[in-house]
Amino acid sequence: MRTLPRLLLGLGLVVVACAEQGGPERGSPEQSVPEDGAAGGGPADHRAVLLDPIHPAWSEPAPDTFHANIETTRGTFVIEVVRAWAPVGVDRFFNLIRHGYYDDVRFHRVVPGFITQWGVSGDPEVNAVWYDRGMPDDTVVASNVRGTIAFAFTQPGTRATQIYISMVDNSRLDAQGFAPFGRVVEGMDQVVDSIYSGYREGSGGGVRGGDQSRLVAEGNAYVDAAFSELDELIRATIVAR
């Protein structure tokens, strides 16, 4: 009978040794670390990258194609992104999503029969970094038909963070240099069409003719007080294909 205590002791030592090796707990997936080592996934990590536009994390190229899930207060819609359509814009969009830029922003410009626009951060400090941080233009390859997505801009080289979905055939925008980089493949009729449009141009408007000064300077604190009916983009995530 002395062998039984010895056996139990040996099993106990094995359990302790396994615990010390740091294996994942049952039911808890192992956490991966991004290759760039910049964003550990937490809000504080993402914000640190957002406030540092020259961080190496921003140089990560996007996949050739991917899906972006856009979770909103009206439901979720899905954008299929095609890098060949606008590679510079797609890389920017991909990395903004990766680092949480579009989380907790408002659909501040919704004009029926034209576009649905968003992309002003709810954090004024982030706006101070990104609002005017333009990038080189892409050649227009795809057309601004209903359901396509493109960056808004004022002059060449000023595309930054604000993007729009064409609610109708806006192919007239092609000649003006607006380069679509993806299209809504799920939720256009059910979700995008239902996003609140009562304020139209009055809740900040566009980058050309609107007045976005308080959206930029005061963020969500101002928007939510002045335009409480605006729908929210809760979270944007990348889905590998």
C-alpha cells in the first residue's frame, strides 16, 4: 500500500510542473501578439499607436482582399475590401481598423439619395493627429456605384480618415478622383439604409462644405449632446478571407 502515496505524490509533482510552464488554461484561447509588436489588443495600446502616426505599426500592408465587419446601433454590415482598387487607401483603412480608430464614432453625415459618411474620431486628441493627415491619391479603378466605399477629401493628397458609402449610383464622382476601395456585401438594405438621416448635412456635414470644427475639437462629448439621434459605429473588425 506504500506505492499509492508515492504515486499520488508523483502525479502532484507533474501537475505543478505543468502549471509552472505556463500552458494555456482549458477553455481559454492562446493570445497572439501582432507581428509589429505595437498593439497588444487593449484600448490603451491602440490609443498609443493612434497618437503616434509614424509608429512602425502603420506600415503593415493590407491583404489583397478582406472583409471588414462594421457593428452599428442598427446592426452589422460587411464591407469587402479590394486592395487592387486603391492600394494606398486600403492600407490606411486596414490599419485604422486594426488600431481601433473607427470604434465608437458617429455616422455624422447621412444624406438620403447620396452618401452615408463617418470617420471623425470621438477622441479630440486623436483628431489632432489624424484629421489633416493626408495620403497620396489612388487612381480611380472602380466606380462609385451604390454600396461602394471611398475616402472623402477636399484637394488632392488630403484623404485622411473620413469615408463614405454611396447610397445610389454616384458614378459622377469618378471623374472628381473619388476612388472606391470596397463595397458592402452584407447588410446594405437592412442596415446601411436604416442609419439615421434626420440631420442630413446639419451634424457636421462634409469635409468640403460642412463645418466639422466642433466635431473635431470636442469629439463625442459634443456630438452626443447636440445630435443625440445619430447612429454609432460601435466596432470595426478585420475578418481574414
